[in-house]
Amino acid sequence: MSFRMLLTISTTHQPATDLGFLLMKHPDNVHSVELSFGRATLFYPEAKEERCTAAITLEVDTVELVRGKAKIEDQYVSDRPYVASSLLSVALGRLLNTAMGGRSKHRQELAEVAISLEIELTPLPARGAADLLARLFEPLGYSVQLSAIPLDPAHPEWGDSPYVQLKLAGKQRLAALLTHMFVLIPVLDNSKHYYVGEDEVQKLLRKGEGWLETHPERELIVRRYLRGLQSLVRQARTQLDERVEAEEAEEHSSRDAQEEAIEKPIRLNDQRMTYVSELIRESGVHSILDLGCGEGRLLRELIKIPGLRKITGVEVAPRVLAAAGDRLKLDHMPDMKRQRIQLLQGSLVYRDDRLTGFDAAAVIEVIEHMDPERLPAFEAALFGHARPGMAVITTPNREYNALFEGMQPEAMRHPDHRFEWTRAEFRHWAESVAQAHGYGVRFEGIGSEDAAHGHPTQVAIFTRAEDVRAAA
């Protein structure tokens, strides 16, 4: 006897039928793969230019599932054949391995960019706190919608079952969406049907690369994925920490070398610190976030402003954050002054409740270090979730690079920059963000202005629209 669960992936990115190229599965065909416990099948219930949907069903043979096993949890009477579990992750890995790896034979350029995607999964166990699904998926940039599944539609008085229908929507690379589901479905089920050993640690590290390292629920994800086996959890935790430290230490070292060498003749970094601290002083705000605070250069200026009662620096790398604490001399700071400042480890692309309720946020020379496909997640985290009253964002002006001695045409100020925008490009991005999230925005510059090339650093100052209306 077999049972089915259903997962659908849809897109409205046009032409939507390109989803077939991304999944490496033609919309006109039905695709199946045999598994040790049943069969996974992919087909397309709709395949139009405006919208395309791929559906995956998993048929689980309850006899094969428990054959040769004696554990109580592996007996016939269980919910595994009925609901999404680690069985579905195995099926995704077998059926969509190429797509999960980010490869597309005919649409590689599309596989590398974020597109509008929707996913629906039913029935899904969500064992744990009621808000667990939101805590897992919202930091990754998804909107989350849950629908309870009744125990019996014919008897509503019996109430709801412990299972839900999950709908997610967001702009993601397809490979990212698939790896998110591969890791998080077993986490939600909080159980696995197969042996968990060191191979599972490496699988988790591979599938979690680029997002798990700094996820706010990393500890819970690792613990549940590895079934709480402490030796494996410690191994995974150590390797994730090392990955973050290696990347961030290299980035900050590079930032302190090449970029400063280019900008040092005009003391541009000093001008940035002075500009931002004066702007914050004049604004009269009482609390501020320094996002991507690095080793604390701006924090050292902000702590001098008497009116700032709460100053929070956020940095992804613990080692860099520790260096910021040392440079600020937090251990030797007077108690009254020390109470005004805190340092938090966190990612700028994940929604974090600790960062809500601030009057202002400063994001100084940070966004250019983000991959362009991560910008929507940053925008959602800062402007959609944290929603400070004011946000100050600075970034290099690419047009001004022509005036720096020794810079080659089309070169960027240091090798970790993913992009450097012209004034028109920055204005377009900032105005789009402001309109999408209910902010007003104005533009200024830092450093001496050149008539043809503008300022070396460009600035966008966002103000929450409701605050502007209230002041008026």
C-alpha cells in the first residue's frame, strides 16, 4: 500500500516555462525515479508563458519502509508515508540533483539570478513552537502562509491536525530554494528515517553553504538535522564557525589594505565617519544600529554623541566583533557609557527581531560587498522587518574612480566588491527600495565633488514615510 504527499514549485517569471530548463525536466513529460522506499514523480499541471508549476509527488511503500528494521519508530503505524519528511528530501536530491547544484544546460544565466518563486507543501509536520516555520523561512527572504489541516473535514468539532499546508513566496535562485527545502524539511519533521553519521555533517555543510552559517536559528537547524547527536552537532558547529571566520577575516583584511590605499590620499574614510556621525548628531535620534560595523570605527564616533542612549553594532564574524570590542575598550569603559553600547553577531540579510525598534540605522560601505541576488533579502530585513525611522547607506561612486591615481578602467576599489554603482544606478535602486517599503529618500555625497564625476562616496538617506507625515 502506498501514500502520497505533494510539493509544487511555481514561477511567474516570464517566460515561465523556463522553469523546465531550470529543473532539467521537460514540461511535456512525466519524470519518475525509483527509491528504496517508493517512487518520486515530477509533472507539470500547468505550463504557460505567464505561469508554470512543477508538482512532485512521493509514493511511499510502507512495507519497504520498515523491511528489516526493528525500531518502534520504523513500524507500519507512523505518519512518515503520509507527510513531508526526510524521505522527501531524499527524493528531491535524487530527482533534482542538477537543479539543486545550480546548473542548467540551456539557461545557466537564469539559474544564477533570483526570480519570483512560490512553493506549496502539504501535508507538513511542524513539530515545535507555533512560530517555527516563520523563524526558519522568513530570515531567508520568504513570505510564509500557513493553513491548518483539519483532522476530519466532516467533523470540524474534532479540531485541527498537527499538520499544515505551507506556502512560501519570494525572489530566490531556484538552487537556493531547493537547498533550503532539502535541509529544512527534515528539521521541521525533527526525525530521520535513515542512519545519521559523519556523512550527514558534510551534506549539511554543502547544502547550507552561503546561508546556514549566519542563520538566526542555526543552532536549532543543526541540532535537529543531526538528530541531536552531540559529537556531530559539535563538528558541524565548529566547521560553520571556521567558514564564517575565514571568509570574514579575509574580507576585512582586504578592505583594510587595498581600498584604504586608494582612498587614503583624500582621507575619504575619515570624511565618511565625520559625515555620518554629524548627520546622526543633527538628527536627534536616541538609538542607532551600525550594520556591518566591522572593527568599530563608526561606533567610536557614535559613542561620543551624548544624545544616543542605545548604540548597537552588528557584524557577522565573531572574531571581527571581538576586535571591535577591544578597540572600543569595552572592558575598561565606565559603566554609564558601557550600558549605551552593545555588539551583536548577526547577518544583514536575515530578519532579526533584535534589530527592530531603532530610530536609525547606518550601513556604511557594506552593500557593495553583497552578491546582487542577496540584496532583496537585505532590503526585506532592514526596510521590511527592522524598519528604523531613518537609514543612512553609503557606497562608492563608480564614476569617481577615474580620478583615483593608478586605478584601471572598469576596476573596483577592492577585490571583494561585487559591484560599484554609478549615481544613476544607485538612485534607481534606492528609489525602488523606498517606494516598495514606504520610505522617502534623498541623496547627498561625501568628499569633494567633481563637476563631471560627482562625489567619491554617494549617500542615500531614507526616512520612514509615516514619520514624515506625523512630523508634518
